[in-house]
Amino acid sequence: MAKSATGRAPGTRADFAPADAVRHVEYLCRPQLQGRLTGTKGEKLATNYVALYLETLGLEPAGENETWFQEFEFTSGVSAGPNNVMTAGKQPLELNKDWRPLVFSKTGQFDAADVVFAGYGIQAPAGNGFEEFDSYVHLDVKDKWIMCFRFMPEGISAERRQYMNSSAACGSRR
């Protein structure tokens, strides 16, 4: 994308226009971008597109090495191994049917402990017009296993779901 004489990207208006957003979404959702998963060719195409667009707006990169692209570590491709087992008393539980460890679960051998059910495992403070939602408010979870539902409560608005999603991490309390 080349910057025009007005300092804007070609075809972009100075004020916000829904057509601008549609054009970007259409590009970023193309099948050629293959879902934009981290480390893929599609992700590289998408990030290059965004960086080039930001440059056409006259913005400059900052941060490490003054580049649009900042490296960071993340966990990807986690899978349960043969030693991922859980029992209830002497009854073995089936992995991915009866239970599933979370991506941020610790590795190693763990002693048996009481299990506490924590609903959806969410602690979302009051804010943005929403009431507090705390699955742990009356629970003692110290030195116990925490079991919770996956996903979000049913029947909540998309806005509430988005707000709560940032706080959804069953087992985040210690």
C-alpha cells in the first residue's frame, strides 16, 4: 500500500467508514491466510498487511528494534501424554471424556486432594456496567483440586460474555 498525497492509505477516508473495516476484514479472512494461526504463512501475510497499512497511515513502529513485529514466547501444540491419568478413589477416569487438563496445568506427580466444584471458574470484577461474577466467593480452594465447567454460562449477552472471557480461567486461584 502506498501512501497518497493526503497522507492516507489509498481508498481510505479521513473519517471512519464501514467500508474501510469491511475491506480489511475481507482481506484478513481470505482463505489464502489459512486462519492466521501463529507461525503460519497466513499469519505472516496478515501481520505484513497490518504493518504496511499502519505505515501508510504515517505511523511509525516502536519498541524493541523499532519494528512492527515483536517476538514473544507462547505455548502451542500442547497434548496430553501417556502419564496423564486421574482417578476418583480407585476408579480411573477417561482423559478427554471425564476430565481434561488445562493448557496451563502443571507437570508432575500430585498428591490426592479434595475436589471443589467452582462453577465456571470465573472471577470477573464489577465494571463496564456489569455486576461482579465470582465463582469462588464462598469456596475454600486452598490445597484442593478445582473442577469447573468449560466455556461460559448460557444465556448471557455477547457483551457480558466478552467481558467475562478475560477473567475465565478455572483453577487460576491457588
